[in-house]
Amino acid sequence: MAEATARQIPVSESDLTNDGGGAYAELEVPGDYEAILKSVEDYDYTDKGKSYGWLFLYAVETPSGASVDFKVYLSFGQNARWKLVSVLQAHDANLEVGVAEVDPNAFVGETIGASIDYPRDDEDQPTSKFREIRGFFSLAAEPEPVEEAPQTVIEKVADRPTGVQHDPETDGEKFGKEPDII
């Protein structure tokens, strides 16, 4: 058996701090970020005894304005379908029980929410310095503007000039007085 060759290997501070280096190190983890779907393609590893499905490529902007990519493999297998459904729901796909017709290319360019963290093992311990998307969620639409709330009795009384008497029509019953029963 052949031996390995001895080498000189440069080691930087970021290599020692285990932060992943580069723009990925700017992402605070765990954290939620906006992720834009850049592309989708098919993958097929069945010849290796593995799965087949879609590969979604998301871009996430870092605090400095750089962009980093995350590959998300979505298998069509029964045991991994939860992840596929989670991503499709984040893209607001209309899914119902039964067979769903889905064109993943329709989602390219859309932005979803992505929870990014370190990969974890079974005991929930980080397994590497790299980051991955561990959860997906739909970004809520902007809330509708709320009409001005009606003034409460307390606000009405507070706005009234001093010395004005209590008016049950506009102020309601006085505190502690039982309303008349008809």
C-alpha cells in the first residue's frame, strides 16, 4: 500500500475559529433569512442506490450585501416528502390530499423564509462549521391597514373639558351602577 505525501498546509485564523470562512461566516446562526430561489433542476442518484427529486438553489444575502448559495435536495421518497411539502408550502403552493401537479420552475425568482443553522447530529449537536437551511416558511403578506379604532369610553371622558356632566348616551353606564332591566 502506498503512503500519503507529507505537505505544508497554510492555516488561517478563520480556519481555527471554525466559522466557515467567507461570506457564509457573516450569517448569524441560528437565524431566519429571506431566500430567493435562483434555479431548480432534477437530480437522480438511483444508480447509487439513493433517491431522485429536485435540487432547489437558493440565494441568501449576507449583512455586507454579499450573496451565498444553499442547495436544497428535495426527494420524492415517502420518508422525505415532509421536506418537499414544507418547501412547497413556503412557496404558497396549493396542495391538497391526493396527487398534486407541481411545476417547480414556476417558483424561480420567489422569496421565502429560511431558518439557517449549523448541521446537527441526532443529539442536536453541530456537526460542522458550515450552514444549511433547516426550515422553510412563507413570508407573510403585508398586513392590511387598520381603520382607526373607535374611541373608548375612557378616551371620550379624558377628552371632555372639566366640569361636563356624565352622559349615559355617549359615556355608557357609570361604574358600579347596574343597568335598568326592561
